[in-house]
Amino acid sequence: MEAVITAKGLQKYFGTFHVLRDIEFEIMKGEVVCIIGPSGSGKSTFLRCINQLETIDAGYVAVDGEIIGYRRDGNRLHPLPDSEIARQRQSVGMVFQRFHLFPHLTVLRNIVEGPVGVQKRPLQDCVAEARALLQRVGLADKADAYPGELSGGQQQRVAIARALAMKPKAMLFDEPTSALDPELVGEVLGVMKELAASGTTMIVVTHEIGFCREVADRVLFMDAGCIVESGTAAEIFENPRNPRVRNFISAVL
């Protein structure tokens, strides 16, 4: 089985601060990987490098074997133009902490905007697919509502539907429940569990340990820009090998 996403020797700096240190990573089709670790460990930056919201200083990320953001010429990588990066970015869906919906567009228009405006797909087809996605995330009756009329949990479910509408090869979730009131977290995690059960390839940065235990095929622990330990949920949460991971798990549990 080939990897959907591969990171090799990934390095990222913010000025002199070394944010990501030689990240090596693969995720296979249909796999769910959860990334945990303390704040400031590079988890969100890693996700943003995958879809080129952050540029990479060394190494590379590939999606389905295609290097993202760069063209290889022998042993050298040359930056791609913005238009090519935008095309590549469509292959990976991203759901953020904040929902980033267009407030002046209805829920339905928010979902069809990308497929119609960017992918140039027929409006009628996109509307039908958008309504099916709203049904999938439990919001079939909200197609004509505006984001400001929805709860935070509902807005995040619309954001998930919007990302899925682009038919990505993998979905990235950057702490998707961290901005929600506690009573709304479950409805978003429920949608994510359904996606995982349906075979969606997912990388999830999260502090929701129960979700990791239930859904993750693999859990990565990051600290100081490094992947410190990787294993099944049982291995990481019940018998971590690294002392740093043991201390973290003990604190959060």
C-alpha cells in the first residue's frame, strides 16, 4: 500500500526558532493518525506545512507521490508558482480551530463556492453533493441559514462539509473542537468518527484523548518540533516508552 502523505526530513524555522526538526512521517489510505503533545510542540505547524500554508525550509512533503510546493530537478527542489500550489492544495482538506466560513454566504453557498469557483464543476452537481454532505453532517435543514445563525458546533460541521466538497485525498483537522463550548464538542467528534469509519484518511491534531483511543490507528506524540514516539493508541496511552510521553499522559489523564 502506498502512502497518501509522506514527509521526509521536514525542517521549519520561524526566524531562529527551530519549529520542526527532521520530521519523518507516512500515512496510508484510510488511516487515522492523531497527533498529541504540549502546546508549542509544532503540531499545527506540521499540518500547515502539509498543505503549504507554511513554506518548508528543508525536506519535503508529498501527497500521492507528488511533492507539494516544489518541483524536483535532480537533487534540488525549486518552488512552484502560486497557481500550482493552489492546485495541489485542493488534494488535502483542512479544518481549523476557527471555522473560517464566509459570513455573507448561506451554508449551501459556503460549501459549493470551492467546487464551482475553483474546480469549475457544474453548479447543479455541486449543489446536489452539498445537500448530501449536509445530510451527512446532520445539518440538512440549515442549507439556507447564514453562519451567524448557527452554533459553533454547527459551524464546524459546515466547515467539515465544505472541506469534503473538494473531494480531498486526505483530511487535516487542527484542534477542531478547541474553540467550542464543552456541550458542542460531541457533535463534531461524532461527525469525525463517522468519517473515520467510512475510510477517510485523516490527520487530527487534538487534545481529545477519548477520541484518540476510540478512533486512531496510530498516535504520534510531538515535543519540541520532533516526533518523540509513535504507536497504537493502547501503546501510547497505556504503556508509553519515552519518559516525556509518560509524564504528559499522566498529566492529561
